[in-house]
Amino acid sequence: MWGFRGKDYYTAMDLGPLLGETIACALQKAWWELDRPGSFTVYEPGAGRGWLGRDILRAVSCDFSDSIQYVHCDDSPVANQEAAQVLGPWLDNGRARLVKQDDDISAFVGAVISNELFDALPAQPWRWNGDLFMREVLISLNDKDGGRSGWEAAEPGRAGAWFGQHAEGGLHPNDGSIWVESLPQVIDKICKPLQKGLFLAIDYGDSADRLIAKGADLRRYLRHQVDGSWWQDPGNSDLTADVDFSRLAYLLECQGFAVHRPVSLGRWICNNAPLAEWEAQWLELPHETRAKKSHNLLQLTFPNAMGDRFKVLQATREPAGK
């Protein structure tokens, strides 16, 4: 989602460029580990306004900047219009291009990256009531009271088997989680062109057992606060769902990736950002600029901000037979 003025769509890029700068460091490390290929493609599905790509391309330097090509993928006309503006210099010199979801992407060496892609996929909440599975459904939607949802018995299919396998100590009443039926197809589509390189996903979420135990569900952000009435005011609020990182890791392993354990965004930033270099550089900046950068870093790393709410999942793919 992207930050329309006065709306509740809000991402890490609204805070500043440090997330993109840290991802640029991780990408350059992957480039080195691949023996510095002459062409290193960075493919971002669900790329929205293009701000993350802009921040990455601004941050890369030396020989890596001659190898990188950023591919922005999104079907929103509004997002693509802004992306065309913010990515203009790199579109002009051939270091960036815009594609749509149905466009064929040629095989490449490089990275697939995403920021809040998987929490925006169509998702179905499920609950176990002690006897059978229930799914949440929208009962009504109107202007008078905003509408309401309810629960109905239904056959959960693969979701039920997954929840049963991953519920710690077995399923208990009110256990349940979000199920994204299309996730295997999405993973296959976005990862298929990557011959070798890095997969990097940043998103809300947790492991399957924790999501099931808390009964993860859909939620919206109203005035930047979590509100349970996810069905109200569609199009004006950020509707989101926790990402099951256990299932995401499993599907990547099925695609032949070596998957690292997910870590908090705060920990990942501290492990990958050149914090000492930043500190030295920021000392030379005007006070106001330095304060903005410090606030950006605190928002990305503090436990009560984005630092704990977001997780980062990294995986690597090597050519078959290696």
C-alpha cells in the first residue's frame, strides 16, 4: 500500500531512506558472494510507489552500481505513475524498468525482494471451536453501521491440516490463523526467474505456532491504530494480515532455497547496516537532518516501533546440482 495523504497506508519508506540503504548493503554482499556478476537484477513484486527501489539505487556505489538493474513490478496505475517519476533517472539510463504482474520476466542472477507484499494477499481467517473449523465471513456492509462479520462452519482443506500440524500441543478452542490459499502460486511466480541469488522478504508476521495460539486475524489501521473492524471503510484504511513465516519458509525450501531463520527487523538492521559509518557521517550533518536520520533508525530498530513488529526472512538459491 502507499501513503495517500490523510489515509492510513503507511510503510517504512514513509519514515526515511535507511531501510533501502540497508537493503542495498545486503544486496551488495550477495553480489560479492556471487563473484560480482556483470548483471545483477533486483526484482521487487508489489513495489508500489517505487520508493524502496529509489532508496536502493541512490545508495549503491562503486562497481556494484554498474551491475545492478532494478525491476519494479506493480499493477496499480497510481503507484506506477509515481514510480515513473521517482525512478526517472534510472529509467533513463537503463538501470531500472517498470513491469506488470503478468509480464514474463527472463531468468536472472540477483535478488527477489519484497516489503509488505505477503501481508496484503487475499487471506481467510479460520478458528477451531473445539469440534470443527469455522471461517470468518462478511455478513453485511453498509453506511449506517459499517457492517458486520460472522463465523460459519466450513471445510478448511489444506489449512486445517497445516494448523493441526503446527499447533503446539494440538489445537485448542479459539486457536486459528490466517490462510493464504494463493501463496504457493505467488512464491512460484516471483521466484521462478531467479536462477541464483538472494530472496529477501520484510513483513508483519510470526511462526505458525505463535499465530495459531493467538488466533491471528485480519485487521485494519484506523488513524494509525489497530482496529478490529476490518470490513469498514474499504479503500481508506490499511487492511493487513499476519504472515505465516513458517509456511513461507517451507514453500521456499520446496523451491530449492536454503532458508535462514526469520529475525526481527531491528536485529536485521543492526546486523546489516553500516552503523559506525552512518554515525561518523551524520556528525557532519545539520542538526535537523541528523535528527531525522536518527528518528528513522529508531523507528526501524526499537522494539515498540517497527523493530519487533516486522520480521525479515532471507533465503538463497544456488543452481541445480551445485
